[in-house]
Amino acid sequence: MVSNDIQDYIQPLHMNGMRGRVLRVPAAKTGQREILLLYGHHALIERWWGLVQNLAAFGTVTLPDLPGLGGMDSFYSIHRKPTLDTYADYLAAFVKMQYRNRRLTIIGISFGFIIATRMLQRYPELAKKVDLVVSIVGFMHYDDFLFPPERRLFLARTARALSIPPIPFLFRYISLNHFVIKNIYTRTASGKKRFREVGEDRFDELVRFETRLWQENDVRTHWRTTSEFLRLDNCIKEIDLPLFHVTSSDDQYFDPAVVEQHMKVVYDDVTVGLMKSVSHTPSIVGTKEELSVMVPTALKKILKRS
């Protein structure tokens, strides 16, 4: 049985000269899947504890930090840039270290799915170790965005400019505090939508955790990777693996039909499942029950097969 205390499963992670953390929840039964879970862009291991608790019913779940995200040292700390290829190389090194001769299922949330896809394209020998890829609100190409092309390019250029020092430092210590973030939630349309989702009694918890997310992630990495995925093209090489794609019922970022088309260009067999969510992902303070929507019934049936 999985403990309710997440700290029981978190250990230090040292990879390529960078320090972070890794969560590993062992399977309840022998012979179950090895599941590699990759979080998304606005990241922290604790954010996805409820999802991990749901996935633990199907096997061992491993959730590693990614450089510059979740509090891990950034690629900049070892004089490298946080490009998609650099993340793919990092993930390949982790898979080689962690899984050796074992097969695995990869589940990537949004940006995490992008990294997994690029890794499988760059390291086809690792693709042979994988039995299934799962995308949770992942995407493949810049045309997947709902934004008009002009706005998307403007956002990409702005994000790239915001990644140039000393702007990230100033942004971190002037804008990323409880007061500013609380006002964003109470004054903007997207913030008010999140407020309605969690309710007044959990609003303070939401703001505290949102502030922690912003402060524990490397700001320079945040903006540079934002610029990267706004120009994304992962439709560059086919992957001979099945893909289960979980799409949101109310995703404010992506056109689900276009995303599916691009996934079918790359993956061998694509199945789509729907999760009910008022946004791209459920609440950042979602409980196990609230995050269970991220594992729809059709996916559960597949994951039960060992």
C-alpha cells in the first residue's frame, strides 16, 4: 500500500553534475509495469503526487527532476543551454542508468511528453525498451497551438528576450512573490478561472503553492524553454511505438484535432482518451481523487496489462 507521505519516496538525484530529486514508488505486486513519469513545464514533484498515487496501482512509478525545473540545478550551471535536444540527452542518460535491461512505460505530461518524444527520436535503441508511450496533454508541433501565428511568434520572441540576463534575476526577485501572484489570480481571467475551480476555502493554498512553483523553478530556464516549445517541430522522425494520448476537455492552449494529426505522423498507433478539466491540466493543488481524471478508463485497462 502506498504511504500518504510523499517524503517516504523522494531521494537525492545526481546526474551529469547537477543535483535534484527523484521520486520512486515501488509496485504493489511483482510483474507490474515500470512507469517513468515526466512532469511538465511548471514543475515540482509534489505537484503530481496525486497522479503518482493513481498510477501506482499499475506498477512502479519513477518521477525524476528535470534540469532547471522542480528545484533541480539548471543546464546553465554546467554551461549548457536548455534546448530540447539537451533535455533529450539528459533523459536518455537517466533511462540508461535507471532501467538497464528492464522495459518501461513512459508517461509524459505536456512538456515532459515533448522531451520523451525527442529522446525516442534521437535514441532509437532506447525505443526498443519501451512498451507504451502515454501523452497527457502533450503536443508535437507549433501549429498545434490555438494562438494565431503572429501572436505565437511574438510570445516566442518575448520569452527568448526574457531569458537574457539580468532579466531573469530581476523578474524572479521583483515579480515572483506572494503579493504579485495573488493579484494575478484575483484580477486576470485565467486566474479567476482557477479560483472558481478550487473554491474560496482553498484559494490561499493555491496561491502559496503557485508561488513555490515559480520560485523553485529556474526563471531563465522557464523562459528559454517557453521559447523552444513555441517553435516546436517534433514531426521529424517516426517512432514505431503505440501512443495513448490524454486530451483535456477544455484546453486553452491546443487544438486537439491538429495535435492528434501530428501524433499520427510520428507514432505507429495513436489512441485518444478524454479527461474532464477546466484547463490544460487540473488544479496544481489537486488531490488523488481530483487528479484521477488524468488516467481515463481506457488507459487504465491498458496499464493493467503487464
